[in-house]
Amino acid sequence: MDYEKLVSVMRKLSLQAGAAIMDIYKRDDLGVETKADDSPVTAADKAADAIISAGLRAAFPDVMLVTEEQSATHKARGDTFLIVDPLDGTKEFIHRRGDFTVNIALVEGGTPTRGIVYAPARDRMFYTQADGTSVEETGAMALDTVGPHHRIQVSQADNAALMVVASKSHRDQATDDYIAKYAVRDMTSAGSSLKFCLVATGEADVYPRLGRTMEWDTAAGHAVLKGAGGDVVRFDDHTPLAYGKADFANPFFIATAPSVALKPA
């Protein structure tokens, strides 16, 4: 894989998709529909998916592509593939809360190795560079010119005073019970894959997720977190979260800085 090309293409496509999403975000009618699994989908999900999938297929025609909004791609098999969630946090989008993201990642050997998470309503962009290290880009974010950016790194956690991030839309009692096992200094909530990025930047130490997610929900954030020195592990046995599963469904997991002393399930 040409990682320099990949990062450039992912960055450009995420910006183009983000612009399409924000155009629809400003409208009165978001084009909300309900999918077969009862989850919502909007005109923005579809527009972003069309931009990203066309761009990735043109740039990398020989690499398998899995995208949430195209069920035909869910038949893909193998441990190396591109995976896309064109609009993660659709509920945040519908409620106009801003915490939604564009997500593109490359999975190799069952592990996300390169990825980008772009939050167009928050003007925050996180991605892995060609060498696998993660950065946050700031500034105008022009399509063809990379703006000012800086390396991001997970925290050196104080296990007597942890900062925890949890979901805005999927918080439940089981999550609260697990968080209660830790000595928590403070908690914050965020939508979509931004939670991975808050751990990656050291704004939070740990993010437990005790709920259903799919690989396209997590791959890009997982890649960004790994490139910042963190990791994502299964909730039950703390082994690495693997990708390329038969149905692309994830088990419960914990995204964490390695300095966090994880508690048993």
C-alpha cells in the first residue's frame, strides 16, 4: 500500500464529504429515513458515502471496500480492506448536536493501521500520517494543502484520578457500573468516533463501550488512537479488538491509554 497516497486521498475525501454533510445540515429537511435495522439514515449519510466510495474505488481499485451504507460491500472477506462510515453519529446529526464524524480507515492483518476522523461541525480533524503516527490538523483545511498540524499522544494517566469519556447517545447502567470501578476525577461525554480521538489527544484517559457497534463505527478512531500510543481491547479479556469478523459486529470494548490499569469486566 502507498501510505502517502492513501493518507492524501482519505484526507481529501473526508473534506469533500464533510462539505456535503454540512450543506445538508443547514437545511430544514435532513432527509431522514429508517433502515431495515431501525437505525436512522439521512441524505447526508448517502451523499457522503457516494463521494467517499467513488473516490476510494478510483484511487485503490484493487483493495476491498466495506462501507456502512452499501450492504453489498458487507460480503467482503479478508483481513485487509478499506472501511468507511460516511457519517458516524447520525443521531447527533439529526438532533443538530455537532458531534458527528466522517470516518475512513485501512485495516491490515485484522488491525486498523491508517485512518481519518473528521468532525466538520467541530472543525477538528485527526488522522494517521504515512508513518502511522497520528496528528490533529487545525486551520482552514484546504483540499489540496495540508494545514498546520501537530502530533497527538495519549495521556500518562493518573489511576487515582482518571478522566473518562462516555457516549452521549448510548449511555446505560452497565456502563456506569463499570466506570464506578475506577477512581474518576471527571467525566465527559461525546458523540460518534470523537470519543476515540479524545483519548488519543490525552483529553480523556479511557472510553469503555458496553454496547453494540460495527467495525465501520470504530476502525478510523481505533487507527488514530493506535497512532497516538493507545489501543482498543475487548471488554471481556482485554485482548486486542480484531477486524474482518464475519458480520463486522464488535464485542464490547475499551479504548484506552496504556497507562490505565484496566479493571476486569
